[in-house]
Amino acid sequence: MLVLVCEFVTGGGLRGEALSPSLATEGALMRDTLIGDLEDLPGVRVITTHDDRLPPPARGDSRAIAAGEDALAIWAELAAGADAAWPVAPETGGVMEAVVARLRQRNRRVLASDAATLRLCASKYATAARLAAAGIAVVPSWRPAEIPPDIAPPLVVKPDDGAGSLDIHLCSRAEAAAAGPKAVAQPLVAGAAESLTLLCQAGRAYVLGVNRQHVEIAEGRFGFHGVTVGIRPPGASETGIAQAIHAALPGLHGLVGVDYLATPAGPVVVEVNPRLTTSYAGLRRALGVNVLAFVADLIRDGAVPELPHLPLPTPVEVLV
């Protein structure tokens, strides 16, 4: 089986722009881990691309993308000759949705959520509304003009379609109210920053990892510095929130990340990332299991395997 891996940042999606070192580091971590896990499966080979300003991955066959080349068109061409395609891209600006749509024109096995779910999850505001309507505890999210008068500062302001911790900061009520119409304002909720790594397929959501996010606030700005993967085995709380999210967002498919705050009252969801996240880079080391062996799209008849009882995790730090 030939699998195309499209990691947007390192794969040439930003060839016409300046590269963010932090995004390139995270992208390379996810790409290299994914390629290694895929090629460790019997009979699987990987093709990919790389921005020619960056070194190619150590494994897989990689085509360099130079200045002036159309990465999306190249990925579509490579997808036509592959058995499956696995895109990893930010939701910002509808990038993930656009990449997936283009790949699906040329390949019937694209490991990604459906278009409606990608579009919804690209909006933190819309995602919070959908989950809240399903009875899931979420961090309240408002447009700047909708902030209730009784909410005390500081407020967290972030881009509605932002990725990671980029452009997330604390501000006063007046500053939050003056943010652009596409921004999202939220209260500062006390709790430990954690995340789940899920495998969603065939109407089921399995918790593969419970992780601790290394998030710091410096001079009013949020920064993401890495993650400890597999801090504890998933319990009833984590399993319950995973199933509830998948019921509210049944179009989720493949590896999915859920960011939440662990509070005394239970998990409070911050956002859903309908794609592979940085936590995946430590998952195999934490579990001692290559979880891609349970991804139905990588099995020739497409049968959904029953996930076995996973080993107890050993915490693994992934720093960025």
C-alpha cells in the first residue's frame, strides 16, 4: 500500500511565505512520526513532499517543492497514484478543508473528517456552540460585541480560526470588546491544560492518550512549549467526554485532538482539532504500540478492527 503524507507547513504549503520556526518544528515532528509509524506497518510505503528550504524526512520518498510551484496541485497529482492520503494542516483560513477537498477529488481514501466537520471545527465559536448544545461543558465563547456585562476581566482573546497558541492573549474588557469581529473572547477558566488523542472511526471514539499541555502565560500572551503524552490511563471521565464529542460531531474521522481544562467539576472543552496533533509524536513511545495498526483506512479490506486493551502508558515528553 502506498500512502501519501501531506504535512502542510513542512510539505511546501508555505513555500511562498516566510516559515515560522516553531510551526516547522511541530510539523516535522508530526510528519516524521507519522511516516515512521506508517512504514513500520507491513507492506506500507510512504510518499511525501518537503519545502526545499527544509531537509527531507529521514524516511519515505520525498519530492522537493520549490519556489513558484503549486503544492496543492502536486499533492493532488501524487494522491492520484496512492492508495490512501493523510493530510495534516491547520484549520486557519480553511486550509485543512481545502487540502482535503482537493485530495478527495483524486483519491477515495483520505484520512480526514468530513467537509462539514472540518468547516465547523475551524471556528472555535461554532464548535463551542455545537458542543454546548449537546450538553458538553465548554469554555464559554463570545464574539467581542456579545461579552456579558457581568464577566470579570481578564478575558482571553484569540482568532476564531487560529492554530495552537498563536495570537492568544489576556486583555481587559475594553480591549476584548475592541477586538475584530472574527475574534473570540472567553473567560479565563482555572484548570490544568490537558488534551486527548482520539481515534474516531465507524461511529466509535477511542481514547488513545491523555496528555498534559505545557502552556505558559508570559506578559499576557499564551505560549505552547510541548506536551507530556500518556500522563495517566483514560478513565470514565475521559472516555465519556470522547464519546459525547463524537456523538455531537459524528463526522470526525481518524486521529483527533481535544484540548480541555481539567477542573474539579470535570473536563471543560476548549477546542477540537480534527486532525493529528503534536501529542501524536509521543504516543507510540508512551504506549509501546503502533496505533496505526488499528486504522481501518490502512487495512486493505477497510474492516474496522476492534481496539485491544491498551497497555498502561509511560509518560513521554515532547518539547517544541
